[in-house]
Amino acid sequence: MIIKLAPQLVNLAATLILMLSFAMISQRRISSLINLFTIQGAALVAASILLGYVTHQPDLYISAALTLALKVIFIPWMLHRVIRKLNVRWDVETLINIPTTMLVGIGLVIFSFSLAWPISRLSHNLAGGSLGIALAVVLLSFMMMITRSKAVPQIIGFLSIENGLVFAAISVTNGMPMIVEFGVALDLLVAVLILGVFMFQIREKIDSLDIHKLEALKED
Amino acid sequence: MNSLIHPAAWVHLDWVLVVVLAWLVIGVVGVFALRRFRFVATVLFPVSALFSLLLMALALSAAGSAAEVAVLPIGLPQLPFHLRLDSLSSFFLLVIGGVSAGVSAFAAGYFRQGEGTPPGLICLEYHIFLASMTMVLVADDAYAFMVVWETMALSSFFLVISNHRIPEIRNAGFIYMLVAHVGALGILLCFGVLQANTGDYTFANMRAQHLSPLWASIAFVLAVFGFGAKAGILPVHVWLPEAHPAASSPVSALMSGVMLKIALYGLLRVSFDLLQTRIWWWGALLLAIGLATALFGVVFSTVQVEMKRLLAYSSIENIGLMCSGIGLSLLFSAYGMKTLSALALTAALYHVISHAFFKSLLFCSTGAVMHATGERSLGKLGGLMRYVPWVAWPTLIGVLACAGLPPLSGFVGEWLLLQSFLFTTGLPSSFLNMLVPVLAALFALVAALSGYTMVKYFGVIFLGQPREEKLSQAHDAGMWERIGMVWLAAACVLLGLIPNQVIGLIDPVTQLLVSAGLAHSVSANGWLLVPVSIERASYAPAIFLLGVLACFAVAYMLVRQFYHGRTRRVPPWDCGYPWQTARMQDSAEGFGQPIRQIFEFLFRMKRELPSALDAQPRYRVTVEDPLWYWLYLPVARLVERISKLIGLLQQGRIAVYLMYSFVTLIVVLMVVKR
Amino acid sequence: MSWLGLLSQLMAIVMALLLAPLMTGWVNQWRARLQNKSAPSLLQPYLVLHKLFNKESVLAEHASPLFRAAPYIVFGCMLLACAIIPTLSTDLPLSPAADAIALVGLFALARVFISLAAMDVGTAFGTMGARREMLVGFLAEPALLMVLFCASMVSRSTSLTTIVETLAHREFTIYPSFLVTGVAFTMVSLAENARVPVDNPETHLELTMIHESMILEYSGRHLALLEWAASLKLLAYSCIGLALFFPWGIAEANAPLALLLALPVLLAKLAVGGFLLALIETLSAKMRVFRVPEFLGSAFLLAVIGLLVNILLGVS
Amino acid sequence: MYALFFVLAVPLLGAAVLAFTGHRDYARNLNVVFSLSTFLAACWLTAEVISGGPMLVWKQQFFIDPLNVFLVTLTCFVGLTTAIFSRPYMRVEQDLGKMTPPRMRLYHSMYQLFNFTMLLGFTTNNMGIVWVSLEAATLTTLLLVSVYRTAASLEAAWKYFILCGVGIALALFGTVLLYMAAEKVLGPESATLLWTSLNAIKGDLNPSIIAIAFAFLLVGYGTKVGMVPLHSWLPDAHAEGPTPVSAVLSGLLLNMGMYAVLRVKVLTDGALHSVMAGQLMMGFGLLSLVVASFLLSRQKDVKRMFSYSSIEHMGLITFAFGMGGPVANFAGLLHMTVHSLIKSAVFFTVGQATQKAGTQIMSEIRGLIKINPTVGWGLMLSSMAILGMPPFGVFASEFLILTTAMREQPWATPFLLISLGVAFASILIRVLPMVYGETSLKPLAHSPALVPVFVHIGLGLVLGLYIPPYLNGWYVQAALMLGG
């Protein structure tokens, strides 16, 4: 009966992910931002396990495991550590105020659905509508990167773009080829490590993680 | 090229390539003898002069013979260098050979050890310059043409800035290079039009294309812009008065004497040879531009106070005259009047070759004067005739030729051009018919004014009393300098005296371009130059000269016969003012003053008038080219402003950068969605 | 070329040489008469020339060979000019050597040389005169050229002889354009021959003189040659004028009788011309040098207008 | 086949080895040795391809075709010359105290790893791996750019990562869509993302998916190419890193982005049967050309200026490929080759100059020709070459591009004319006083290691006058494959 419920469940996960990214946009506190990101990752894991079970694809289990290890356990732990060390807890001044961002976000969701509609109609696998959601997640996180003025939220935004991608991958195409999955995961890991190091160094050079301090190089 | 093995079977083209190769070799040798100045000066340059003579001989023997083609195994894979030697090329080869022979000989005596580029390197650049100019003439596809064309620009650029310590010289080089490059882009686009989407860049293919009038006109305008930028027609002439004073004299002699003509060659090649259609307004346009340029150039050259600037502006004037000749010829041939078109073209080409010689002669003379005195400003020269006769007398010939006086070379071209102006009344368009007298009048005015300029040039430098004490120590030109200048002067006289033979050389060119020529009519009556018919017009420089000389001689002898030849030397009359000094002679500024007054509207003048109370009253007037302020500086400011605006896009805020990417993504998505 | 041609050519030259000073004398005499002065004798110029030739010529110490050669060259140019202008006959062997344009070139050549010679000594006056002379020249030459062009458009030729033949021996037609160009030509020739109102051959006032200031340094035979050349120039200009505007009476090829008749006709015409010149000089006042460009510029424009009229009214 | 193995294995090994020994003195030579052997392996590979034609090996995971074989060789070559150049350069940097031993270790091993990622990206057949290697290349260069650990370099690195990271992420989304489209045709098997199989069935790919995929891929990889307005990271990153890094960034990494875009364009054209992709690329190209050339005129920092010139040239290349057609594609490929040769040469000389002058501000660099004629002439000639003066190869490609554009896209020619003119003026007027002009610095004692510069300039010269037949053959075939 889970087979029967599967589409609904996947769509449920999808909606959850979308909702979470909206939540991220509205969230000011960095630590809870990280928690939201963790939950998003968890939802992603759930969705992929579900799809793997339904479509009998062991690959999806592996990718689920990768996601779990990376996005649910390692990265949140590291980010928490980072903000504890650098004690940046709040990200108050956003470029655009939150409500406006939400409105724009809704516009983006509509845009991405309209974009994905023709495709999802002709997609025959069970998670048809989820491409639009994935696209929406990507764009929303992108916007979050734009609006946030501290380094950590920017990275979280970047990572949740990654989430959107992975969700698209598993839901629309039942997982990329394994090798690609591994490559992506590896890159992500390295990237996060490097960025972690960077944040410490930027902090020590410019003694702030406020990225608006990073405006020395420009056309004058 | 197929018969490289046995030189017996070589055609002219192969020998031309040999000359080019020899020049390159000489240049490379010069690099190896980088600082051994004596060797470079007294061995390499004379040798290259010999090769120039060889080139000249080749051009003479190739004149009128059938076109020769060759393909070099270099270039783009689909497009190796195509070479072609037809009568048009060989005529201009004649110019290169003849002039460069004299200039190289002069250069052998000219270059000195000094600051800036070492002589060996100058030797390399100089010979690459010569070689590339030669290659331009034989190039037969767009790629080869552009490559050698830009090589010519590049080498001459390095020659111009060879004394690169001085910022002004660097700026001059910069302006020159910029104009040259933009012009080259224009030529590039012109070829892009001509190849008509066939992807085949050989000139043969371009000749075969038949373009729509619109495309043809675009090509023509691009060609006028591109080649005009090199030739120095209005309004892209600004580099010329900057670059010529900056360069060393032999270089400016080559640039002014030869390189400008190469640009005209390109114009002729495109508008008469590659373009099949001809439209009347092309000719009118070129005619108008040409005369405007000529007037502008001559008026400015009369008010210059610096030798080389004066000559540079006079070059602009002459280029204008040639352009008007070409334009007239286009006009005629657009209306299918072959003979008249040939007449105008002959006039233009005649002026090309004569200007090449006398202008390079004059530039060499400035070089010699600068060596003798170390002065380049007219205001500090004077009375040199007594100290440097070997410079003065050839210069006098050059000056008379440049002033367009009979029986020297400059007059023939102008005479022919005036003739073709006279016959313009046959044009079907009444408007043009009305226009022509005005243009002819303008032309006559220009010719007369150039006389004014030349009198100023020669009079102020060589005549009168030395304006500085040190001038009396001026030393005369060395042997090589003398050889070079005498050669060029002789050419001026010869070109003036045997017009028929020269026209015989030009005839194949006009036959090729407008399929008509003057040879048959001039060859009919020996010493008389008769363009059309003896009733219409005739001119015999030789008899003319004989007449003047005969009167001279007879008068001289009769005076000696009936009277006496006694003379007494006394100090000149001091006009009742015994304290006058050499500085009180009329200055160069003073000589140009009437023209400054008459053509005031053309100039941008700054006057400093002394007040009655000044302790040391000082009068200064500077004349500037208004086009800087009307055209160039505004453009520069515009670029400045635009780039400021664009700079605002990039203020270092990463969020904004991300926004760019975001918006771009959205926009692209919208584009692909529909 | 026939013997007759050779003869007429010789006659033209000799006539010019002999007649030129007489013409000058004639003009001076009439001018004196018109100004109620006691006139010098007609032969005065000859005497002056003779005197000058006898004097030794005094040269500035640093005068270059150019300075000494210039008078001969100028003289030669003027003589050649007189030789190619159809004065008595249109059958001149020399005339094909130089057409109207070359004639202008010839005058220019002389002008350039005398200016250079004037600059040679390097006194303030010489250069000033040279500058003014060139100023006059660069406006007068084109004007003269335009006048000649107007005639050559009528006759479809720039060769002087052909022009005269067509003008003289075609059936009589009135060319309105000639009215305009005639005026222009008169103005030009006044300027070219250093006459009032442009210049004054008598004056030695520094500020006004042009021609005189150029030959200031000359003396003796050189001065004589220059004076003679000046009067030759006057004759040449008058002959051009007569040939263009009153060409009747000039003999054609192989017409000996006409040739004999031509001389008196020419003399008569010259006499009238000279008188008119004197009259003009008397009636007009010398103008400032700065005005000269305007004067000549208007002459230039008149000539161009003449050309336009020619085209407008359609040349037959 | 073995050749390919070596091409990939050697730099990887080098990275591993240098990760431990990179701080030693002999490490600089070791670096050269590894690059040299990579280059030799590449030559071997090239020889195999010349003899055997295109190869498809290891379960089709890797393949060499005319489009990438010359890029592989070029990458190895520039990698080698850059290593040679960096040998003395980095020593001086170490003496100046800008580099510490650990940084040297990082630098060397990352340099080799960067080469590896480049080569992997060029040789792989899997669009997914192309993405992975591009991301990896970004990360390695990230470390290289920030190696000085100055505030400016960190800022540059941060922007570099954020912008490129996002761009790359978008590209991944595009890849996912591509996969989805392919899966509908091929079914879910591992061969689905292989370019060869995609290329085989590109006609049947679903247009609407491919269109969106192309949008993402273009924006994503376009960020790496440095198309305006996605270029903002490029000048910072190029200006702040060590000069050898700037050389490889401008010379190689941009090429790789362009390569990815080209692969995608082929599929898109095949699927859409429209010129949409081409028009988009033309638009981006022209925009980059104009904006970059106008920004050129405002630069004070020499490396920044030349990185803008890289943007300008990439714009020209993009425009050429956008125009399509055999001639324009040929020109684009040629331009890619010559640009990376000449531009790296420019950076070499600039590196010497800045190191000697101790600053990157152009107004403070003067009279190089007096300090050392080799440096002076190197800068003069390489600038002339990059400005498209013949007989250097850049001119050849610009010639083809402009002449084609004049008839294919006449509307674009005014922009081309203006921006090329502005770029010419801006660079020349700054290079002249740097090369000539008066200087207070005393002449350079040791002769600088500028052999690479003149090798590069010489090659650029050769390519302007003579293109070897097999290289030409590759260009022609690749141009045909790119269609248009």
C-alpha cells in the first residue's frame, strides 16, 4: 500500500522541502537556519529512500546514504562549530526586508512551476510535479544567497541550492549515474571544507564575516 | 614560383620576392650587428639602396607586361598567400624602388649613434617597412594584403617611436598606430563585404562577385575610410602632422613619399579593380573630400613654424589633390567617358610619382638641415644657403617642384588635372557641371597657395641672414646624403622634362583600370605633351626650359657684350636703421600672417598680445587644428563617460553580482521558454 | 612650321623687346599728363635702362648666386611669355610649348624667383615685399587662370593660339561672360603689374610698396633687367587682354599681308590700352595692403562667376 | 590508450607527491618534471590520434575527438611552460617572503591537481564528469588564487567561489535536465550521460526540456567562461593570485568553460532545430566584448587590465561560435588556441615586470626596455599580438570573424569595430609608457626566464602564417561537428 501512496508521499516530501526553503528565507537566527537546513536534508533522504524502495533502485539508497552523511550529519555539525567559534549568531540586516523577499519568492515559485509545467506533463514517472518544486527550491535558495549579508547564511543558501539539485536528480531521473553522484558529493565535501577554512581566515584578516566588508576590489 | 630551381625561367614577380627577401636578410644582419653603427650605416644601407634600384629596374621592365601570379605556401590553410604583379602594382613598385633608393642612400649618411633604438634595430624595422610595402603591392588576397598591410603599419610605428624617451614622440606614435589600426579594421570589413559570403578571400573571387549597389557603396565607403586613414585625408589626417616630426627624416621621407601612396594604391585597387560597379556619387564624394583635404592641408602648412609639420601638412594637401583626381576619374568612368577618366587618372598617378620624389627629397633636406644646425624650428634658421649649398640647391629643385612650377615634375600633374577639370563640362548631370568651375577654382587656389608655402619654406631656412650665431658653423651634408638628395632631385627634374615617357609608363595602368589610355595620343607628337589633341592643349616642358635658359643665356652674354660684368660687394642697405640684427628679419610666423588673417575661420588660434607696459613685450600666436576639438576630444570624452557608466556596474558588492547572475538566468529562461 | 611662322615668331619677340619700354613710357607720359605734371619723354625708359646697364651693380656682401641669377631668370620668363602670347599672329612655333595654364605657371615661376631673391639678402623690406608679392600672387594666379578658362571653354581649348583663332575668326558672337571676366582680368593685371590701386611703381614709401621693396637691393644691370622684365610683363598682360577681348587684327597662319597689317593694329590697341591704364591709375587711390586680398578675392570670384555664366548660357 | 592513462595519471601522481615534498627546493624542478612528462604523454596521445583517429576507450567513459585533442595538447603545453616560468618566479616570491613552505606545498600540489582536473574534463565522455571536473578545477584554482592569504586575495577567492559555485550549481541542474531528457529516449542505463550517445540521439531529445537545460548550462558554464554579466569574479581572481596562476586561469580554465558550452550547444542545436542557442551566444559575446573593452580603458592594475582583455577575447570567441558556420567555428577554435598561448605569454612578461617593479599599478611601472630589453620587447610584442596585430595568429582569427560577420551579421559589425578600437587604444596607451618611458630602477641583474614567452609568441606567429595540416584537419572537422 505504500506503493499506492508513494506519489503522494514523494509530493509530500517535495512540498516539505519547498516549505523549508521558504522558512529559511524568513529565518534570521543562524543556528536555527542550520537546523532548518538539516531538516531539509532529512526530508531529502526520506524522499530518496522512498523512491528507491518504490522504483527498486539500489543507487538511490547509496545517494540517500551520501546525503545523510553529508547534509544531515557532517555539514550541520561543522557549521554549528564554525558559528560557535566565530560566534556569529544573528544575521539581522538583510538587503531586502523579509516580507518583500517572501512575495518575490512566491513569484519565483509561480515562475518555476509555469516553466516546469510542460515538462512535468510529459514526464511519466511517478514524481511528475517535483521538477517544478526543485526548480523553485533552487531559485529561492539563490535569492537567499543574494539577500543575506553574512557569510554563513550565504553558504547555507548555496548548500540548499545543492539540495534542490539533488532532489531534482532523484525525483525526476531516479538518480544520476553513480559515478556522478560520488563526484558531486566529493566536490561538495571539499568545497565546504575549504569554505570553512576561508571563513576563519577572512575573519582573521578582515575581522568580520560581514561580506559587505568584502568590497575592496572594484571598478573605481 | 614553380621554377625556383633555374633562375633563368624566373619572372619579374620572383625577382621582386628576391628583393624583398634581400631586404629582410639585410634587416636581420643589422640585428646581429646591433651596435656596430659604422657597419650598418656604410654597408647595409647602401646595399639595400642597390636592391631598391633593382626593384626599380624590375618595375620598369614589368610595366605593360602581362600579369604574373604566384602562390606562397604560407598563410591560412585554405588561403595561402596569393601574389599578383600587374601593371598597377608595377607602377607603384617603381615609386617604391626609385624613392627608397634615394632615401636609403641618404639614410646611410643620416643615422647617428644616439639615444633610443640602436641602429641595428632601426635597420631591421626600416627594411621590414620597405619589404612589407612591396608585399602590399603584390598581395592578391585579402588575408595576405591585411597581414602585410598591418606589418607595414607596425614597422613604421616602431620607426616613428624609435626615439622613445620623449613622451610627445610616444604620443605621436600612439595616435598614428590607433588611426592606422582603426583604418585597417575598416579595410577588413570592406574585404568582408567584397567576399560576398563566399568564404573565398582571393581578389580573383572578389572581381567575379557582382554586388548590389548598396553593398558596393558600403564597400566603397569603408575603403575610403580605411585607406583614407592611412593616406591622411580629412578628417582622419591628424596622425600625419604628429608622426612625421616624430620620426627620423628618412623614415618620414618614406612614410610621406611612399606609404601614403600605398594607401592610394589600395583605394585604386578596391574602387577600380575589385569593385565591378561604379556609381557617380562615389566620384563626387571623393572629389569633394579630396579638395577639402587639399585646401585644409595647404592653408595649415602655410602657417606652420616647424619644418616637418609644414611638410606634413603639405603632404596632406598633395594627397587631397591626388584623391580629387581619382574622384574625377571615378566620376567620368561612372558615366562611361573612358578617355577623360583615363586623363584624370593619369593626372593623379603622375602626381603620385612626382610627389613621391619631391616630398621625400624635401624631408631628406629637413634631416640634413637638422644635422647641420640641430634646429627644427623655422624661427631659428636662415641664411643656410651659403653654408650648406649641397643641401640648398637640391632643396630648391624640390621646392620648385612642390610649388607646381613649370618645367618641373609637380607642374605636369597639376596641368593634366586642370585639363581634366576643363573637360568636365560634358557631364550629363547639370549640377556637377555647375560645380566643376568652383572646384577648378579651388584647385587653382590650392596650387597657388602651395607656392606660397614653398617660398616660405625655402626662403626662411636657406635665405636671408642666419637668425642664430651658431648657424654659421653649420656643416654641409656628407657624401651619402648628397648622393641621396641629388638622385631624388634629378628624378624631380627628369619627371618634369619627359612627361610623355612617364605617361607611357602610366598608360598600362589606366588601360587596366579604365580600359583607356593617353599613350597613343602623346606618343603621336614627340616632345609635345598632348593629352587629347594638339588644338585643345599642349605643353612641352623641354622646349619651355630651353626657352627660359636661352633667354637667360642670351641676355647674360649680350649684357656682358655691350656693357660690362662689374660688381661691388657692400653690406646691405640698413634702411637707415644701423642697429638692426638678423633677428629682425621677417619671421616664419610673420610670413604666414596674411594667410592666418584670411583663413582665420579655419584655425583655432591662441594669441598673446603684449601690453604697452610690458618690460619684455612678447608676442606669441599658436595655431591648432580645430578638428581635435570638434571631433577627437569629444569622442575621447564620450568613451570616458561610457566606461565610467559601465564601471558603475562593478562596485565590488557580491550580492549585486549574484543578482546579475540571477537576473541573467531568469531572462535567459524567459527567452528560451517562448 | 613654316618660314612665315618663324618670321612671325621672331617679329613677336623683337617687337616685345623693343616695344615694352615704349609702352611703359607711354603709360607714364599719359599719367603725368592726366595729373597735370610735365610729362617725361616717351623714350625715358630706354634712357633709364641704358644708364642702369652702364652702372656697376652693387651686391650685398652675402648675397647668394640665386640673388644674381634671379633677374636673368625673371627676364627670361617674361620674354618667353611674350613669345607665346599671340600678339601679331597666331602662327607661333613656340606657342604649343606652353598653353594658357603653362603661361600662368610661367608668371608664377618668375614671381617665386623674384620673391626668393628678395628674401635672399635678409633685410626686413625684402622679406616683407616677398610676402606681399606672394599674397598678391596666390589670389591673382587663380583669378587669371579662371579668366583664361572662361575663354578656353568658349573655344574648347587651352592653347592660346587656338583661343585667339576661334575668338577672332569665328562669326562675331557676344559672350556675356566676357563682360564679367574682362573686369576680373583688369583687376588682376592691375595687381600683377604693381599698379595703383594695389601698388605704386613710383613710390618708395616703406609701408605701401610691394614690387619696389623686393628689388630694393638690386642695382646696375640686374635692376635694369628687372625693370625691363616688368615692362615686358605689362606688355604681356595687355597683349593677353587684347587677345582675349579684342582679338581682331591678329594675323592667322600664312597670311603675310595680315601679318604686316597686324603691327599697326596692335600699336593702336596698345595705345588705347595704355591710356586707359593711366586713366584708371589716376582716378583710383592706392588702397591699404590689407585690402588687397579683398580686392583680388573679388576679382577671383568675378572670374568664377564668369565661368558659371558661360556654362549657364550654354557655350556654343 | 596507455597514453591517455599516463596523461591522466601523471599529474594526479604529481599532485600526491608534491603534496608531501612541495616545500623542498627541488620541488620546483619536480613540478616541471611532472608537467613535462604529462606533456610528453600528451604528445604520445596526439601521435596516436593522428595515426589512429578518434578514440573511445574504457567503457566509453573517455574519448578523444578533434574538438578536444588539440585542447588536451594545448593544456599540457601551457601547463609545462607555466611550470617552467614559475620555477624562478616562485623562488623570487619565496625570497620576497610572500610564500612560506606550506604554501609552496599547497601551490605545487594544487597546480598538478588543477592540470589533472583540466585534462579529465577535456578527455571524459560523460557530461556529468565534465561538470565534476569543472567544479574540481574551480576548487583547486580557488586555493591557488588565495595562496597569498592577503585580504585582497581572500576576497577575490571568496567572490570567485560564491559566483562560480552558484554558476556551476546551475550547470548541474542543467545536466540533470539533460539526463532527464536523455533518459526518456535511452532509458535508465549508465550510458545515458555519455556525450557520444547523446550526440547520436540528439535529434529525438525533447526540445522543451533541452531548451531549459541549455539555459541553465549556458548561464552556469558561461560563468566560468566569464561572459558579461556573469564575469564579475574574473578580474579579481586573475589579478590577485600569483602570476603563473593568472596565466593558467586566463589561458586554460576559460577554454574549458568554453569547451563545455560548445558540447552543450551541439546537443541543443540538434534538439531544437533552431538558431536560438546561437543567437543567445552572439548576444552574450557582443555584450562581453563591448563591456570588457570599455572597462579596459579604466584600469590601473596591469593584471586586471589583461584579465579584462581575456573577457573581451572570450566574448569574441563566443560571438564567433554563436555565428556558427564552418568559417566562424574554425576562427573560434583558432582564436581559443592562439589566445591561450599569447595571453599566458602576456602574463609571464607582466609577472616579471611586476615582480621587478614591486607593484601592479601601471603608472608606477616604467621603462622596462631599459630595465631589461627582453622583458620590454616581450611585453611590447605580446601586447601587439593580443591586440590582434598581424602576423600573429590572433589577427588570423579576428580577420575571419570580422569578415564573416560583415556579411552574416552586419548589425554586429559596428559594435565589433568600436569595441576593438577602444580596446586597442586602451591597452596600447598604457603599454607604451610601461615599455618605454623613463625609469629609476636599475637594469635587471640576472636574465629573466622568458624562454616560455618567446616560445609562445613564436607559436602565435607561426599559427598566423602557417597552420599544420593535421591541426587544420582537427579544426575543420571540429568546426563541421559544431555545425551552426
